[in-house]
Amino acid sequence: MRLVRLPPEAAAECGECGHDESAAPRFETETVLLSRSTDSSAATVSMEATTPASQSQLLGFIKSTFGALEGQNHCWLNSANGIWRTFDQEGIYLVLLYQSCGTLDSQNKRSAAFERLKFLQQRYPHLNVFALQFGSAASSLAAQSQAVRTIMKEYITFPILLSDKDFTNMTNGACYLLFEGSKDHILSVKLDEEPELMTKGLEGCTALSAEPSENVLESKVSWQKEEVIKEPYVGSLRNLLLYHPGCVSVDEDGDRIFISDSNHHRIIISNSDGIIMDFIGSSPGFEDGEFEYAKLLQPAASFYHAAEDCLYIVDSENHAVRKADFSRRFLETVYPVFNKKSSGIWSWITDKLGLTKEVASNIQDFDADSVTFPWHLLQISEDDLLVADLNFETSWILNMSTGEKQDIAKGRAEAMELCQQTINERRALLKDILMNGSLGDKEHSYLEKISCNEILSSISRFQKYVVFCDTDGQRVLKHDLDTRDTSNIHFTNLGVLGLPYWFVCSLERVSTWGHSVGQFREHTRKVNVLPGRCNIKVSVDIPVDTELATPLVESCIWRQVRGSGAEISESDGQDTNPEKV
């Protein structure tokens, strides 16, 4: 059989790292050969299978790393996702395998590879997904720091396995590996295959194809969110104020700066002096509502529409566009367009009795594959917005009045043409700062690294300032065009933001023994109730050998209401503050 090889440019990048691709021995493996027929648009998938010794060695090493966060030749990062704890013999595993210094060094390639892995993870909830970074440099501090930055930037919720072993001769470069836990065969898919071809290869796995369809809405939305949102985990400590501030936009007339605090799932609104005026988003999720109760999932670029006094927001991980109406302080979904249902008591009763007329689609004309992980947002006409992913590989035009998706463009050329003028303007601002500004070493180093893919949404002109996000430093800076000074924006009036949502969520994770990391039981319960008042009794059992610092009283319980709940009352019957936490 013929081995699927990487494109020449990828091979050249491997060569720069000291790996001679031409010297790599040819080997046999069970490979998914994915190709398009020249006379038909239909994709074809064929498989050939053997079991070479090199393949068994790779698979054997992967299996040996399960159950231990660190070993002689490996280390798991982003380990909150528990798939590393035990190897599932009945499970299906999809692995992105790449060298520390190799074909994923290009930012575009790295982002695209992880984006595809995230998409497949959402489409197939029972698929076990992780990445494996190998090579002698994988165990270095620089490689680990780069992996942490990738986790935060790409919002990766699956683990990354670092290993100092060399698998170059076994894999012939970066690729996706698909295997079943009970078998010693690996399906290998090269990085540059079309997404639908990758999907066809996955659907060939019987365990995945047999999954119930309830994971996906009838409207073909392949990204329906689970109730407990998974988040990246790179350590127990995180910045209280900003956590990967990804994008910034402004309202010059209103003296407002809109900062996408992406990994805190909120938009922070401040003035030019750093005084926080308001915020949008309470916690990770997908929920419309008042600013302090609505939910976002890694918000990215935003655009302020002065005539409407509204802020349009790209909700990246929800594959959606949201609109924040400042006159009502209300966040709603612009795209996808939902068919609204009545929430009254009679509608609830008729729905339970099965008398409700079926709605053909919960979301109108939505194709999740075409709008995966949008990031950029730019006004291109009076009523139209250009929405594009981080790498401009997929872009589409959204009508602000109707929420209709008017057009989709595949590839960078058309999208870049529409926003080239804005990119050139911001490049000129950046060049002026680098040449004439008084920058520190950190600021200079960061600005030099800003790519064309990021510059569109991470830099804005604001009055006499240029405002830009520093995701590495977890801060927002402003450059004074008059004095040529660059400084951090020091935020004040932090009380507006309230307590971080993870202070509450972390109370739900209880260690089952000792102080060991990773051994947790989720103490959550889902309750379906009738509309109106309901009483919920919670019993807290504490092991007899537990030593309490203070006596346990009812005031120790932290009550929290989100969603449709409006009031919480303790057992004495007195209502607490009706405002939600």
C-alpha cells in the first residue's frame, strides 16, 4: 500500500527542525485513504489494514500513560478532563499527533488542527479526544509553556500528552490517529484532508455510528451544549480580572471600551480611564437574558452599532452571534434564529400531554459545519456583518435586521478582500507603535508576534489612543498617539463584576479521599419541577472521620439560583434577596 504523506511545505518545516523526512523508512499501517473522485463530488473512503511492530509500540506507549499524570517519558496537561485516568477498552480514541518542532509550528496550521479536533469532539460526545506532542523538546519548559498558551488560546478542553519519545519514523509526521481500545490497529488520517472526509472515516466506527441521535438537535445542530460546561484547566490559580482577553472594540462617542474577557465568558465595559461601567455574561453556557444572568462561551470579536445602541458579539464556542441591547440591558441571539416557544403554564401542560404541534426545526436554516468557531466580526455595509473564523478559512455574511446568513465563502481570498482595508489600517497603527513608541521589552515582543489573523479584532483606535489586547500577559494596553507612551489599563470599580462564577462552581467538586488531585465526585442533581413554588430539601452527609473547623450550621450552605428561578428562601420561610447570585 502507499503511505499518505504530508504536503511538501509541511515536510520542509520538519526539515528545519533537523528531521530528514526523506530518510524516514516507509512502513505499513492501517490507514484511512481519503480522496475525492475527479468526476464526482462524492467522497470515498477505503481502508487497508496490517499490524506492524512500530504501530504496536506507539499504541502500547499511549496506553501505558493512562492512570498517571506524570511518568518517566510523559506528562498530561489540561488534565481536568478525566479520560487520562483509565483506558477504556470499549472506547474510541482520536489523537492529534505532532512533533514539538514540526508541521504545527505555523500558527494557522496549529489553530486549524485543534479546531477540527474540537469540532469532532462536539459532534461525537462519546469520542475520547486528546493531543500527543512528542519529541526531545516536548519535556522542555518552553514546550510546556507553548502548550499552555495553545490550551488557553484555542480553548481546548481535552488533555494534551507531552512525551520526550520520538515517533517520527512511526508516523511520518503530524497526523490524526483513530483507534479502538480493544484493538491494536490504528487508522491514520493526514492533516489536510477535508473535514467531511474525516467525518466519513469516523462514521465507519461502529461504536460511534451506533450513538443515539439525542445528542444532536433535530435541526442538525451538532454542537448542542452539555449542562456542565467543560473548561480548559492549566492550574488551580487563575487571574481574577482577565483570563485571555482576546478581542477589543470601542464606542468613541460614549467613551466605552468593550473587552472580550474570552475565557471568563464575559464582555467587560470600561471607559478610557479603566473605570468598569458594566459587564455582559455570568458564566459559561448559552442563555439569553439580562446582562448579569446571560451566558456566553468564549466571546470573541464585537462590533458596536451606534444607531441601535447595541453591541454585536461573536459567541465563538457556541457558534453564534449575539446582540447586547444597552437600552434594555438584555442579551439575545441573532444567529442562529430560534423559533420561539411560549413559556406559559398552558403551553407547558399541552406539551406534556403531547398536544403541541411539532415544529419542523428549532433553528431556521442552520448548518453548524459552515459556521464552526467564528472569531472575527466586521461591518461591511449598512446592514451586513462579515463573520469569519480565526484563520479566515470560512466566512459568511449576516444580515443584522433579519439574522439571515446570506452567503458563505470558503478559503481566505474572498474574506481577506472584504476586510483588507481595515487590516491595513491596523497594521499601520501597529507599525507606528513599534517604530516610534516607547515600549518595554515585553510589549515590543508581544506586538511583533501579533499575526494577521489576530490584528483585525485585537486592536482598535480609540480617541487619541490605540487599544490592544495582550493575551500572554492577561492585560489590555493603550498607546497614547500624542505622547508615544504605552501603558497598562488599570481597571477600577471592580465591584461591578461581582464574584467570579467559578467560586460557586468549585463548591460542587468534593474530594472523595485525602487531598489527592483528580479524585473528585460531582455532587450535582437535575430536578424537573412544575411552574410555581417548589420546596427542595438537601441532605449533606459528612463522613464520620471528618474533622470540622467550625460546627456545621445552615448558614454554611451557599444557595444559588440561575435561569428561570427568581427567589431563594431558607427553611425558616423568610425570602432572601431576590437578586440572583
